[in-house]
Amino acid sequence: MIDQPVTNPVLIFAIAMVIFLIAPIIMVRLKLPGIIGLILAGVVIGPNGIGLLDRDPTIVLLGTVGLLYIIFIAGLEIDLEGFRKYRRRSIIFGSLSFFIPCILGTGLGFALGYSVEASLLLGSLLGSHTLLAYPIASRLGISKNQAVTTTVGGTIMTDTFALLFLAVIAASLQGDLSPIFWVQMLVSLSVYVLLVLVIIPRLAKLFFRNISEGSTEFIFVMAILFVTAFFATVVGLEPIIGAFLAGLCLNRYIVDQSPLMNRIKFVGNALFIPFFLLSVGMLMDIQVLLQQPEAWILAAGIVVFVQFGKYMAAWISGQMNGYSKEEIKLMFGLSVPQAVATLAATLVGFELGLFNSATVNAVIVMILVTCIVGPYMVEKYSRTISIAEEQKPYKPNQLQERILIPLANPKTMESLLDLAFVLRGQSQEPLYPLTVVQKGNGTSESKVAEAEKMLGHAVTYAAGAQIPIQLLTRVDQNISRGVVRAIEETRISTIIIGWNGKLSTPQMIFGGILDQLLERTNEMVLVSKLGHPLNTTKRIIVVLPPGVNHKTGFFEAVRKIKTIAFGIGASIYAFVMKDNSGQYETVFQEIKPDVTSKFVTMNTWSELLENVLLMLKNDDLVVVVSARRGTIAWHPQLERLPRELSKAVPESFIMIYPQETEEYDMRGARGTAVPRTYLPYGQYED
């Protein structure tokens, strides 16, 4: 017979794991979100249910970590560019989402005979919310949808308003509401936010530049998260504010499709977030509600008002911003759940004598109802939005592509794969790492074994990011011919290949194999030399030669550049060579995703080489949209640039050679690509 509540730590954890396994499966069979199953499980096994588990400090600790994790991941995944561009939307929605329910809740308090302080505190409870259902939107791939970004940004405003209300009401009851109180609160809040936004990015940049071990990276991120959350409590804020700020600061350093991001999400979704949902369910006390019928009347009023207020805020904001009906309902689903922050403020009100036990239990009912309604709405309408996105007609620049990564140097393997992860995005196609072994001298078998060993490391690294790969090995007397054969056999559209910066003869651009590859292929090729970690890049310097916008592959090249910038959170600084920068700026604006861009016209190549390249910073990445010999936009200076860039700090650049098909000349007449000069075979350089 098992004593209740269970105190054996091993058995507690075992019970929790079984619940985390079974509850979501049952909910799926019932066509409900798995999150609801975990909350209901907490109601059943908690201290107010059958009493199998107590809501002890361990459960509270893990639940608090889960709440911080949800807010932290929201900060990591938020579209910073969209957030900056549409911050007005978040401000408006956050204000509406707080004040409409707050006014309704305050009015309800007055109607029930509550004091002014109690009525205001009740209203502030209804105004706040928790991003309980955000993991659902993230899982379904719509975390960067504008409606989601608006809601996430608005969440910080609603919680901040609620906490300020609580602090002011508590201070007024204790007689501390003086000018000194306001000055201390505003100064401490300002200093904290400023220090976080200044110190964490500097630490992250220094860390990721010098340390690349997977487990160490994860521990560093966790340290930043919890230290920042703790110091938020020191200055009188809730730790969720610190968690969100930590996520914002690390946003551009943790690439979405990376092993580190996958580790963060895996630990949170598998362990901490389920504990948070379980702990929320344990708060429900059905017996007390049965003993206090008036609590049900109050609970009904609170539930109706909070849902009406949150929906009105989503509807008004959605109408102002042109969101669809599904996006409005998605915003409602994300913003309606109330959880631990609401309960914490309720308990403070109870301790201050503002609320009675009936109010506390009514709030708990509201928490349970909203925690069921919110995830259900998000699950339903996230799927609708996601399916609608998938069913949109494909445009040429939206077609899923196949990326080949020829590998020859183990030291550059991870950087090339990181670049491929960013470019792949949410595509369902696997990546294609390739090794080509040169036949001859009876050493092919040993070289194949070495190549397969390196591909094994690629498998391990890609598995950390949960990205499928298909390994390719070719044996050929000519390395470039082996690469070309792999391209043809697997219908590759983009090739990412590294360069070591060395030249065997001055007549070559990169070296024998790379030059031959450019001559023998028409697909897009990205020749990369990365002197610093990709995720520490702050600015992408783009060089656009004259006439390159007339190439048929130019638009896809622009999309690649913007995808890289968006993925690593960098801005674009483009130099247009001897051409009208306005037409290039128009193209960049039309192509998604949205990235901050600035355009400057350069009159001479010498001006570029002598001024711009000498002013590069350590966290700059230079991207040149180049051209193959004999095609539109080709210029002799393009063949000189790789040599110059390999000498410039930080020696990080990408030469993009757009796809070559039928081209338009400068007058708009259709023509074919001009045959290119064949260069002799040389040493393979990666």
C-alpha cells in the first residue's frame, strides 16, 4: 500500500513521468490539446484531489522553472524584426488586453461590494495572462506569425501593468505610497532593464565566439536565464519579466534551426513545462467550491468577463491591423489563459485582507477554465493558419530546395552545416552532405573510410538540431566531376561549399576544384569562408555589382541573403556598384522575410576596396552577389574580391553565384548564357 501523499522522490518522479506520457495520449484520442490533459491530471492527483502527490517545494520549483521556460522560449522565438517594425501593434494590443478586462473586473468588484483596492486588484488579475499555449503555436510552426508576435509583445505589457497595480495597491495599504516609492520603483526598473540589455548581449557575443561545446552552450544559456530572472525579483519585478528579457537578448545568438535551440526546446517541452502544467492543476480545490456556493457565482462572473474582455481586445486589435478571423481567435487563445502569476497576486490580496476564500477559489476556477479554453483555441486555429499557409500557391522563390554541402575539412564542417540549417528553414527536404574521394594509387578504400568517418560527425551534429540528412559519397578521378555527378543524381538546387583562402595560381578565382565547379554547374553556389561563428554576426555587408538585378537568379539570391540575416538577427548594409540603388532597395523590400536594410551607391570598385573593406568589424559578414564568367553582371573585380576579403578582418564572407538559366540582358532581350572558359584542374580547397 502506498502512503499518500507520496514522499519518495524516485516514486514522485516516476508518477510524473507516467502522467507526462499517458495524459497527452488520452487527450489526442479525445481530440483535445495534450496540455489540457496535464492540467486535469494535476487536479485529480493533487492535494485537493485524491491526494496522491502534494504540491510540495519540489513541484513548485519545477513548475516555476517551466513557467520561466515558456516565457524564455517566447523571447527566443519572437520575430525581432517584426516586433520592432510592428511594436505599435503590441503596445495597442497589450493596453487593450489589460485595461478592457481590468475595467470589467473592477466594475464586478464594486458590484459585489468590494473596497476600491480590492476591486482594482481583481480587475488587474483579469488583465494579466500567461502564454500557456505558446508551445502549441511554436510546435505548429507559426511562432513568427504577426498575430503571435503581437500577442507575445503585448503579454509583457499586461503582466507589467498587473504587477505595477499589485505593487501600488500593496504600498497604499501599508502606507508607503510616497514620492520616494515611485522614484525607487522607476529607477530600479530602468537600471535593471538597461543593464540586462547591455550586459547579456556582450557576454553572449564573447562566449559564442570562443566556446562551441554543446553542453557548455546549454549551461551558459540556462545560467543567463535564471540569473536574469532572479535579479528581476531583486528590483521588485516578477521573474517572468527577466526570463523574457533574457530571451530577447539571446534571440539573435541562438539560431532557430540549431542544435542549441533544439536542446533548449527538448528539455523544456519534455520536462519543465509539463511540471508547470501539473502544478497549475494541483491548485484546484473542488471541495471548497462545493462548500461555498457563492464562489461559483463569482467564478462565473470572472470567467465571463475575462473571456469577453480578452476577446474584445483581440478583435479590436485584429480589426485595426487587418488580421484574419482565425488570427483574431488565435490571439484570444494565447491571451486568455491565467496561471501562476494570477494566483500569486490573488494570494497576496488574500494575505492583505482584500480577498476572502470564496474569491481565491473563484480565481482558481477561472484559472482552470481559461487554461482549458486557451490551449483548445490555439490548437484549433494554429492548425487552420498553418494549413492555409501550406496551401498557398508556390512562387518560384518559395519552392523547397535541396542543399548539397561538399565536405573536405572537418574544421569547417560545423560552420557549413550551420549555414545550411539557416537556409533550409522549415523545409521538409533533408540536407545532403557529400564527400568525394579521388580514385587512384590504391588508397581509395582508406580514403572512403576517412570520408565516412567525417560524414558520421555530420550526422551527429545534424541530429542535435533534429534536421534530417542524406549522406552521399562518391569516388571519382576528378573531384569536381564527382560533385557535379552528385548534383545531377540528387537534383540539387543549391551548393554550399567552403574555401580555405589559398590559391595555387594567380589566374584562378578560388582554386582548381571550386573554379571547375562554377564552370560545370548552373545551380546556385555559395562559396563560404567563415572566420567567426555565424550566430555572432551583427551586420551583413552586401556587395551588388552593376546589372546583377537582371540575372534570373538574382531574386533567389536576395531571398538567401535575407533568410540568413533574418535567421541570425543581423541587419543588411548593401553597397550598389555604379548603379541606381533605388531599384535594388525595391526588390529587397518586396522579398520576405523583413530585415532592416540600408543601401549606398559606390561609384568605383577602388572606393569599395580601399574604404569599405578596411572598415569591417569583427562581427561583420560580407556577402557578394557575384557572377560566373561570360554572364550578365560579370566583372573582373569580382574575381579579385575573394583574395581581398580573405585578408580583411574577420575573414568572413560568402560569394553567391546565382542560378544560371536563360538571362535578360541590360535591354531586356532574352538570351542564353555565354559559354565560359574551362579552367584546368587543381588542388581541392575547402
